[in-house]
Amino acid sequence: MHKLVLLRHGLSEWNIQNRFTGWHDVDLANAGLIESHEAGVALREAGFQFDAAYTSLLKRAIRTCWIVLDQLDQMWIPVFRDWRLNERHYGALQGLDKDETAVKHGKELVLAWRRGYDIAPPPVPEEDGRFPGHDPRYTGIQKSRLPKTECLKNTLERVVECWNEVLAKEIRSGKRLLIVAHGNSLRALVKYLDKISDTEIVQFNIPTGIPLIYEFDSGLNVLRHYYLAEDDVLQKKMAELAM
């Protein structure tokens, strides 16, 4: 049996401010630092150890990973950063207040942009500073691959590519992996692993700072998955996400 641990980064400063974050490189809020610490403690107390960790290129995921590995006394293991694990790019919405945007454009349209599987927000032009082509961390990536906006379907395509080219091979080889990423990149991976329909994924959420454990057979078919948290804590987090 193979195990994989998925972890959505702790609450970021823009999560607290209710902004569309996307690829903007915002850091963890104090609450997110605490969540990351607690996730590391939970994994340590459950006896988890890892051979490698994977994160996005965004500091809120990287810092969460550091904190977790520190709690596990495993900061020495290799940590790989892959842009394909980045959060969904929110295009022209990136940086905007979610409630103000809903007032301006209407709740139904903004909900479609936020949760619709194949509906992307308006794109940013290439000259806009929010286009990733201006960021040195994406040097070497074909400009045509860098998004000006994304829906979850677009995010799934790059996440599944990362899974097939890198992650699945590592797991099959027997490596114990920790993946620290984002709400939408992890939703995309879970959709793929659990074969969740396009309509059902709209209502699916992953809470911040709670490890999600997957167990696979030798063919990487999912045997079961579960959150590493007390039920009351998990239910509270899920209720907050549904608000």
C-alpha cells in the first residue's frame, strides 16, 4: 500500500482580507502560521515521515511546508517546487475584494467565476503586472504556457500533467510524499484521483492546514482517504468554507 499526504497551505494574508489571490505571492497570516504548526504536530503524532516534499512556487505553500517539516524534524529531505502545483490564476480578479466584486458584477457571475469548472474570469493582458511572464521565478517556462486566467479545468490539466510525469512515478517507486499546495490545485488533483464529476467538484472544498491522507494499492487506485483531524475541528473548518 502507498500513502500520500496532501496539505492546503495555512491561511494567507489575502485569505484573511477576502481577496482573490491566485498566483500573487502573498505570505501566511498569523493564523496560517498556527495552522501549519498544528498540521506538523498532527503528522508527527500520527507517525508520518517523508522521503520528499513537493510544493508550488508560491511562498504561502513553501513556508507551510517548511513549518511542517520542522515539526517532523525532517527539514533535510529534498523539497521540489513545481509551478504546475500553483493556485488557479484568477486573471483580472486577482487582488480584488470578493464581496466588492460580487456587488459590481453580480453574485451569480462571480460565483460562476469562482466555482464553475470550465468558466474562467476575464484574462489579464500580457503587459499587466499580474501576468506571470513578468516574474523571474517563471523564467524558462514557455510564455504560451503561462496563464492570463484559468478555470479549474485549466488548473486540472497542468496538475494532472505533474502527477503523471513526476508524482505518480515517485509514489510507485515507494517514496512517501508530502504535497503542500493550494485550494484549487489540490481540488483538481482530488477530482482526478477520486473521479469526481464536473458538477460535483463545484461544491467540493479542502480546508486549510488539515492533512488529507490518501492510501493507494500497487496500481495507484484509491483505497481510501481521510483527514487527519478531530471530527469537530474538521466540521468547523468545512462550515467556514461553505459560508
